[in-house]
Amino acid sequence: MPERCQYVLVAEVTFVHCGLSCEPSAQVIGEVVAADVHHLAGLALQRIPAHLDPPLQRQSKLSTTSSTGPNNSSANRLDRILELSKRQSGIQLPLAFIRLQRPPRLLGRRPAAPKGTTPLARMLRGGQGGEVRLKLYLTITLLAAHPPFDISRQIASRTWAEMLALPDPEHRGARRVLDAVAWLQENDFLLVERHGGSPPTITLRNASGRGGNYVKPTSPYVTLPIGYWEQQWITALSGTATGLLLVLLELSGGKNRAPAQWVNRERRGEYCLSDDSWTRATKELCEFGLLEVGRVSSGHDLEYTRRRNTYQLNKDRLAGPVPIDVLERRIEERRRASKRKTLCPIASAMPGE
């Protein structure tokens, strides 16, 4: 008898033709006879352990397709969020949320390099699970605008998922939101009070993620413009691009700074973003018209001259609509990349091979 194994679906499909009734999420679809696997043409199957994952690890097992982009449901939810927040100019974030702060410089000594990881980088770790965490945290900050910095309205996970334009907001999207809230609570960015079967009450904690009550940032701080929500950029940009957007807002902030800034290796390390994340997010922001990258030479006449990238952020672009043609092209590229990633050889999943 052929060996029987458990498999998990990693492609978004509906098994009508297979006689299986389950939503297209990462759920075990039953025991499949190994010899008959090849009859499930076009499905990517992958062996997983039979035990259930805890909530904070479940995110990686779910289909983590990024946001689907602006739509009527997300527009309606975002309009309501903005109405309730009564904000006109976006949110303010402390510099330490985005960039590691150097200790005070002692007389005659070079300041020590900062250690640790920024709250922003911590949130983004974990793939597209990090995207939901960051966007959810930013939106809760938008909504919890006044003391005691909580959300008195009990907002359902499905509603948050619709606002973020997550696929399948009723089921998979809602679970991704629940996992994000659980992570933010465990890492002390939120205080969550649950009420039986009702949505929880959420209160902001200190943006450092080290505990303590939330404190409004004092100058200098970084402002994320209201257009990020009004024009639905939150549903179009990836989590990594949103993170780099915050980094570049910090980099270009201040009254006396030139529009185009370059970043040395030391400064770049203070943002705690990997080279790969920086490169991918730069490409994405450029495609959306939010960023212009140039080149500049640094060094004096007789010294070694180095060519560096300069970054000029087009903040005013956030006040305009998302370019749909760019978004559709990026979604298609992401879909193809995901398909290549999941279509692994079936033989690799077979035992003993």
C-alpha cells in the first residue's frame, strides 16, 4: 500500500473538482495517497508536521499574500477611521522608533555605536506578518489620538482586515490581524483587554516596546502624512516600503536639510534594515513615484572620491492617488514570484528521497 501522508495547501485554490470542502487557507486537507498526488495537477503541496501551531507561529503557515490594493471596502473603512480620529496632519512618531539613538558624546571621545534593534525593524521581521503588524500599529496610533490613547470602539478583526485590503478578510485576513495584535501585545506595544466574544479594547503602550504608558512624541519627531490613509497608500505599499518611507522621512526631516540626502554605512546601520530590504523598498518607492535616487561624489580634490546614492522623497505624492497601473503590475509580479516559490517538485516532498 502506498504510504499515506499529510499535506498542507500553499496555493489559493478551491477543491471543488476534488470533492473537498475547505476554505483556501493553510489547513491540512486530509490524508492523501502519495501515489495519487500527481493527479492533483497544478497544486503545490508541502509536507508539514501534524501538530497545530501556536498563534504567533501560525502567520507563516497561512497564505500571506500582501494587500490587494485600494478597493471600495478599504476606502469606506479608512474614511471612517479618519473621521473618528479627527486628525488633519497624520501621526507623529519618536525618532527612536525608526533610528537607534547614539549615547551622549564624552569630551575627546568618539560616541559609541548604538546597539540593539529599532521598534520599526522588530515589527517588520517575519515577512508579510511584519507588514500587518506595522500597518496595524500605525493605524491604531492614528485612531488613539487622545488620552488615555485607547480605542474605545470595539473594532472587529474582519474590519481591520478590510481596511488593510487583506485577501479573504472574513477568515484568513482576520486571523492575520489577530496574530498581529497578539505579537504587538506580547512585545509591549499594545495593551489588549479582551471581553469574551466581543472585540478587545486596545490601548497604546510606549512606542519603544519596553513597557510603560504611551507618551506623545516631542520635537524632534517624524510625521507620517495623513495622505498615507486618505489616498489608500497603506493598501498599496508593502510593509518594507512603508518602513523605508518612515526612514526617509526621518532622514530628510528638519528645516535646514537639503531635499536630497545620502546615507553612509554607519547611519544606515542605525536604521536596522537589511541591504536586501533597503534595495527592494527603494525600487518600490521609485516605481510609485515617491522617491528619486541620484548619484553624488563625496571627497575633496586630492582625496579618494566615492560615488553615493542620494535619496529625495516626494512627500507631496502621498496627497495624490495611488497609480493603479504601477500597482497592478507589482501585484502581477508578486503573483508570479509566489507561484514560482510554491511550485516545488513533488518528489522533494516524498519520504526517503
